[in-house]
Amino acid sequence: MENSMNQVENPYNSINKKDIEATNNKHRNRMDQIRQARADHF
């Protein structure tokens, strides 16, 4: 069951992996900026 699910997801993941990573990096950078702003504020 788990293997068949992975086989379904793999093509999608391989196509969009770079886009997903780029989006994750953007979110991570944004969270770091917010964290830094809060640290500066308090």
C-alpha cells in the first residue's frame, strides 16, 4: 500500500521538487526575517 502511494507521488515530486524547494526556501527566509524583526523589536 505504501509503495503504491509512493509510486503515484514520485512523478509529481520529481517534476516539482525544485519549485517546492524554492518555495520552502522563500518561506524559510521570510520566517527568519520575521524572527529577526521580532528580536530587534523586543
